[in-house]
Amino acid sequence: MKNYLVFFSVLLSFGVFAAESYPELMDQAEKLMNRRYEKGTRAYKIKSAELDEILESKETREEKIARLKKFIAEFQPAQTVQTSGAAVSKEQIWQYLKDIRQCEKEAENGDSVAQLALGLHYMNLENPKRDPAVALEWAQRAAQSGIPSATMLVGLIYLEGGNGVVRKPAEGLQLVKSAASQGCVEAMSVLGNLYSRGRLVPMDKSAALMWYRKAAENGDAASMYLTGRAYDEGSGTGKDEIQALHWYRKAAENNWRPAFMTLGQMYYQGRGTAVNYPEAFRWFERASKENTEAFAMLGEMYMTAKGVPRDDAKAMECFKKCMKNKPLNQNAAFHLASLYYKNGDFSNAEDCFKKAVGTVPMSNFFLGEMAFKQKKHDEAMKYFQALEKAVPDHPGAAYYIGMIYDTPDYKGHDSKKAMKYFRIAADGGLKDAALRLGKVYADRSASLTGEERAEALKLLLPSAKDGNAEVMLKVGELYLASGKGSEGLKWIRLAAKDGNVRAMYRLSLLYSEGKSVPRNYDVAVRWLLKGVDKQDMDSIVRLGQLYYEGKGVVRDAERAFRLFSKAAELGNNHVSAYLGKMYYEGDGVKQDYAKANEYLTRAMLSSIWYPGVDVSAIRGKMYYYGRGVKQDYAEAVKYLGSGGNDSESLFLLGEMYHEGLGVKADQKKALEYLNQSADLGYVPAMAMLGTMYFEGKGTPKDYEMAVRWLKPAADRGDLPSSKLLANIYVSGKSLVRDDAAALRYFRTLASKGDVKAMYECGMMYLEGKGTSKDMEQALKYFRQASEKGDVEASFKCGELEKDKAQAAKYYKIAADRGNVKAAKIYLGLNEQGIVRNQAETPEKYLKLLAEKGDGDAMLALGRLSKEPKEALGWYEKSAAKGNTAAKAYLALLYADGKEVRKDSRKALELAKSAAEKKDLAAMTLLGRMYYEGDGVEKSAAEAMKYLLEPAEQGEPYAVEKVGRMLYDARDYAKAEKYLESAVKKSKDPADMYRLGMIAYRGSGVKQDFSKAYDWFVQAAEKKNAAAMHQIGRMHYRGDGITQDYARAMTWYKAAAADGNAAAMYDVGNMYYNGNGVSPDYAEALRWFRMSADKGNIVAMQFLSIMYKEGIGVPKDNVESVRWRKAAEKARRN
């Protein structure tokens, strides 16, 4: 039987005690649960899981609220229902409701308690047969027997109205009042609640107080509390804190727990009584057993020694217990943070201050101070500005804001703003503010007005005269900026002699730059050495620069390197630029590209680069050449593009823009960079420009421009430029043909081992260009080129040799080197008997072509080969050359893994390449791989992309899978076309089922139950369980056929026999509801369990309900919970 929630549930159905919103209900539910069960117990875990399920369900807000109300009702204290002369407990009424039929019999026989029970039953929120009209009838009969609670129930039903009951507000209210007048305490409390909230009756706070007080005077603890709150708030009466305290105390003494906290606050604040910390502490302590907010007050009392001795440890323990509250008590969070901060636990302090920052502005100060100490200036500024906004002109916030603005590496560094805030801080009484103000003035001395400098000197001179070296330096700077060089020098020298390293460094700059004193490098170096002895970073770096540049001293790269290394060891990342360059060039240290990369990487992170060191240019070259780093053209472009006017960098940029290396090719930019580099005298740039103009790559062909750039490059010894220049001269492409000059360049190149130049020399002597014809000289150069591997030279030797045997020798060399023409001549000589070798087969020529990279020849060789392994090798070579047919064939081999080891990655790569050329076999294979997840992640979109075209061409696999994917995508009109085509060949029952569902749903196509039934029958004949189930459903519902439960049961059972979980559930449902069979809960339970075991969530839910209510099986809460949790888990998954 269902768990009937009697009296209190009915009240909830009227919204009498209901919370107003979903969050309030959730909060009330959690508090009631925590009050009833101890955390960690089995009962607590079960109810907690039930509450979590409500919270996380996908139900509407209204559905969740309804479930929460039922949940809350289970936790209400036992109610008593007043009858004539006796009080009956809620549990007694439940006994009646355990057997509704018996209860109805007893009610018909005049049992007034049974009549009241039925009235409550038919108003019960959980009752699916809830019927206010029937409830009214039974409540009226019970009321006739003089039961005040029944009279109240009748009144509430009239107040509510609806659902077959005519609303009678006046009569309803009178009946509730009548029940109250008969001593029904519940009615009194209900009336107070109705008038207080204005629910079902007009709001009347005075009437509410009157009824609450009557209920309270009759012993109702909740009403005592509400009466106290009315006096406390002045609701329905004048505000009276003494009366409020009186009623709060009575509620608390009657163990009404919400009163504990409120009573504690009254004593703590001295409302309605004198402040009484011990009494407040006592009530807060009682409240803390169920209300964690009470710990905030307990913690504050321990922390401030109010009512108890000060105890920071106990205070911290209390505050910690508040941190999980929702909403969070931010005052507790602040106090906890303060204790953490005091104990040096800054991590936890920061976390808690952040939680308190919304309510307690001073949290910003501590957060800002911690951030400032960690040099997180942006974060610190955010906190101090927030504090300043909350507490204008706060001295501490102003001082720190000034400090941040005065920090040089702060991105918003602003001395004027720093001064403004230091002045606010000083006005607020901070002693250091005036001195800081003077220092800020001094730091921007060059931009100060005379009046401002005078003010700064006035602020600083007293401290300088007292011997503060740092301030002496500031005073000296102010005098220098005022044009009083000797006075400024005097103060800076005093500071330096006092040991101030900044003053020493400043003196060295003045002497090395000749400012305010005659330039004197010896004195400058002497002061720098003093600074170096004191480990002053700037002095170390400056001295290193002088030795590196040779300024005022003899250049000493090794000494400079040692100084820069020392600076780096002391944490100066800026000198990494010097160290990186020196390692890269091997200047002052052994060349080491890895070390160069290490230091240059640090240098890139530095905000300062020293002059004379182009870090970006060096980094760009390293990425270009792969020196110390992996070669990366994109990175090279990035760094070289931000480099300076370095000729090699400009050349490399030009080359990369020309070739499209690491960047999109851009010939205009390429010419721009190459011209800049060539104008700086860089030979490779001249050579490249000449080549570009010669070949017309990146610019129109212009042989005059080519000669302009190639000649200076060739004259500087660039051999490729010499070769191109020779070609221009010999071809007459320049304004003046100059064969003699061309021959001169070619002979120079030939003497350097240039094979092509040897060949060109041979041709010029052969043709008499730039010299007289000379066959011996020609043959000499051809022979040299042939020995170096030149095929054409070998062929020319064959042509020029007078001895046919010698000629055959050179033709063979040329043929062996891939010259097809030479091979033909050689085979001809072989046939003439000039040579005595057996003639080669045609395969020889194919191999020549294949070796020269002809993909079609490779494919032909594969087809000719009788050895599978050899054939595979030729197919792979052909595919590597871009042959589409070879790629498609190889992809299939690797995908199937029959003749070769399966390799899905290779198959995918080859198939995609072939598919780009619209190879249908490759497209089908790709579609199959994506559809089946073979070697790739399943993707219907990718599968569809590749299978659609083969499907249009009638490829069976593609047709079927396209149809299925369109079906899954709910594009039923298109799916039907492909599936009908596929079924004609495959006779696949799953596709027949899909076609049946398309006709059945009528989505995208005309709904046709007859057509659907035919398809389902065809699929069912092939043992498709889903189709059997659908046929059963059509008989059950009468979709296009006469409704027939018997036939539905037959088909459901046939589908269930084949393992269909939904069919098992439907069989169980028919037994449960008695559709076509006699109701049989045991049989229903058996089928639901079979379906649930196969993962059916609805079946699991039914099992949970049947075990809970004992329907067809003895009640078993453990099994009920197990199946409910199984359903929740399945739903989440």
C-alpha cells in the first residue's frame, strides 16, 4: 500500500505551511532531513540520495516543487486529529488507510475517524485518484460527528475550491474558525498562517497574530515562535521586543529549535532585555547542534571574549563549521581569515578573505597586502581600489595604491598618481607618506616645475642632512635637474662615499658621458669597479658593456663575458642578450649554439634589450639554420621580421617570402627584403635577385636586371652567379651577346668541378662559340662531365667517339643513368653485334621510367609482377608518386589487413588522397571506416560526406549506410529512398524495420500505417525483435488496425523471447493493468524484472514502486531503494 501522508499533507496541498519558492523548499527539506537523521547512517544516505535525485532531475520546476512538498511532509512531527471527545494520532489514521476498502466499509458504517481518514485520503497529494469533491463528502460526514479537525478540513476545501468543488471563501473561513473555537489548535495555527500570508483569504496581520497567540496559549510551539516574531517585527501590532523575547523563550523552552538562534540574538544584542552574553552563548550553543549559522556567533564570542574567555582555537573551529553554509556567512569567513592571517597561514587566509569580500570591505586590504608582497600588482590594485570605493580616502588603501603606481615595472606606472595617493595617505596620518612623496618628486625630477622641485627639496633635505644616503642621491638628482651641477655632484659624491651603490653608478655615468663634469673614463671605471665590488648589477653590466664595445678601454671580449655571466648569476636576465650573441658567434667564449639558445630565450622574456644586440635577428637565424633549435621556418620569419637592419636577416626573410617557407609566398615582400640586403652588400642577396630576374620567378624576367645583380656577386666569387651570368652571355639574353665572356665564366666553373659548366664548355668548343671549333677540346670536357655523372655528356661522348665500341660504352653509361634514347641506341648496337650482351626485355625500359619517377610505369610493373611482395612494393612506389588507382588499391589492402599487416592510419591517409581525385572505391572505403569507426573515431558526418557520391552511383554498401544515417538524422524522406533501394538487394530486416518506422511516424513522408505494418511483418518474418514489438504496439493501440490486446500480447511475447527489453516491459504492463488478461501483479513483477535486467529504466521504476508499496510482492524497502538507484544510475549513463 502507498504511504499516505494524512493531515499535514492535506495542509500542504492548500499551501498553508508551504515555502514560497523552490530554494526555500530545498532549504527546508535539507534542514528537516539533518534534524531527523544522523549523518553517515543508512537512513540518512537513502534520504540524501532521494533529495539529490530531485535536485538533479530534468523535471520542470513545478514538478520538483510538488515532489519537495511530499518529501517535507514525511518529516513533520506526528499530528493529532481532534475528534469528539478524543485525539487520534496520525499513525492511527494511517492504520485505517493501509486498507482503503476496509476503511470505506467502516466509514460507511459510521466510523467518524474512518470518514476523516477518507477525506484526507482523497485530498492527498500522492493519491493519483485525488478528488476534492469526494474528499469534501467524507469530511462533511466526519464533521457531522463533531470532529473539529474534519470541520477544519471542510473549510479548507471550500477555501481552495476547484476540481469539482465550488469555492465558498466565506463559508470555508467560518468553518475553520468554528474548528478553532472548538479548541482545535491546528485550526488556530492554520488561521494565523492564512491571515499572515494572505493565502486563500485577504491578508490581515492583526488577525494572524490573534490566532497565532491563541494557538500558542494552547501549547503550540511553532505558534509561540511566530507570535514572538510578530511582536519582534511589529506585524499586526506595535513593535514590542519584551513580548517578542517572552514568546521566543516559551517556544525555545518547548524545544522549537528555530527559536534557539533568535533567542540568542536577542540576548546578544540586548533586545527586549539587557545584553547578556553568557545567556546568548548558551542559546547559540543549543542552536549550533542543528543550525551551523550559530557557530558564527559562537566564534565571534570566543574571538572577542564576550561571555567566554578568549580562545582563538575554538573560534577558528566554530568559523570553519560555517564555511559550508549556503549562503556563506561572510562575517564568519572574514573572522576565520583574520585568524589564519594572524597565524601566518596566508593561503587559507586568502581563500577566506575572498569569500568575505562582498560584505566585509576590509577583506580587500588584507588581500591587497598579500598580493602586493607577492608582487602581483594588478591584483593588489584591484583589491585596494575596491576598499577605497567602499571606504573613501582609506589611508592604508591610498598608501598601497601609491606604492603600486610608484613601482617601475607596474604596467600602469604613474608617478603623478602615486604622488596623489601618497598625499591622501599622509593626510590620513601615515608617517612614511611625506618621505615617499618627496622620493616620487625626485624620481621625476627632470619633468618637475621649479616650484615642485623646491617642494621636493624641502621634503628631502632634512633627511639628507641627517646622513640618509639614498635621500642624498635624490637631492643630488634634483639639483642636477635644476641646472645646479656642482651642488648636485656634491650630494651624489657624498652618497657614493657613504657607500650608496646607486650613487656610485650615477657618478660613473656622469663621468663616462661627460655630463656636469669633463668626460673621464678612468674615473668612470674606478666608480664602476667600486660598484662591482658591492655586487651592484648596473655597475657590473655597464663595465661589461665598456669592455665589450672597447669604449674608453681596450676591447676585452673574455672579460666582458665574465662580467655579463656574473650579472646573469645575480639574476639579471637582460644581459642574456649579450651572452646569447657571444655564444652564437664564439666571441669571448667557445661557440655553443645550445647555450646561445638558452640565453637568447631568456633575453626574449626580458623587457630590455641592450643596443648592438639584435636578439630577434639571431633567434631568427637559429630557427632558419636549425642551430641549437629544431629548424622552424615559421619561427624564423617571426623573429627575423622583428629584427633590425641586419643584411643576412633581410636576405633570409626575402628568401622565405620568395619560397613560401614558414609564411605565405609574397614576391613583392621578397624583392623588398632582398633589395635591402643587396644594397647593404650581401652577396647571397645579390645572387638571389639575379637568379629571380633571370628565371622570372617572383618577378617578370629581366636579363638586364639579372646581369646588374649577378655580375657583382660573380666578381665576389659566387659560382652559381657565375654560371647564370655565363648562360645569359652565351644565350644573347643580355643587350650584348658575349660568348667569350660566357666561356670564360664556364671554364672557371669547370675548374671548380662544376659538371654543368664542363658540359657547356664542351658544347661551346663543339659549336665554336666564343672560340674556334675544337672537337678534341669538346670531347675532353664531355668526358670530364661524363666521369662526374652527367648523362647528356655521356650521350655526347657516344655521339663524338669515332670508335663504335667506345661509343657503345658511353651509350651504355648514359642508358644506365636513365637515358631512354641512349638505351635504345645501345640495344640497336647490341643487335648489330657491336656489343655481345643479350638484349634486355621491355621491363628494362619500364624500370628506367620508374626509376625516373614515372608513377604509371611503377603501376604497370606492379601489374606485371608475379610476386605479391614485389607487386606491393611497386604499388607503394606508384602511390608515393601520386597515382590515384594505386593509392585506392593500397588503402583497401591496409584496411582489410589480408595481404599486408592491417594499418588503419595508412589506409586512411591513402584513401583520403585518392578520394580527393574522386576515386569511388576510395570514397566508399573512407565512408566505411568513419561509419564503423575502423581506425578512426566514428563520425556520421564524415561517413556521409564520403558515401553520398558512391551511393548515388549505386554502390550497395554506400546506399545502405547513407539510408541508415539519414534515418538516424531523422531525414526520413531521403532515408526512405536509399533504404528501399538497399533492401531490394540486401533484404536486411533492420532496414525493413526502419522503413516501417518511417511510414509509421509519417515524418517527412505521408503517414501510412498499412505500409508500416507490411514492412514490420517482413522484418518480423526475419526474426527482427524490434519489428515484432512494433507490430504488438500497433495492435495494442489500434494504429491503422482494430485494437486487439490478445494479438498485441502474442507479438510482445514473441519480441520478448528474442530479448527485446521494451517488449518485456509492455507484457508486464498488460498484466499490471489487466489489458487483455486478468490483472496479475506477480506476473507483471516477473516481466518487469526481466526488462529491468536488460536495462529498461521504466521497468526499474515500476519495480521500485511495487517493492515499496508491496504490490504483487511483500514490501521490501531495500529492494525498492536498490531498483530506484539502478534507475537513477541508468538515467545518468
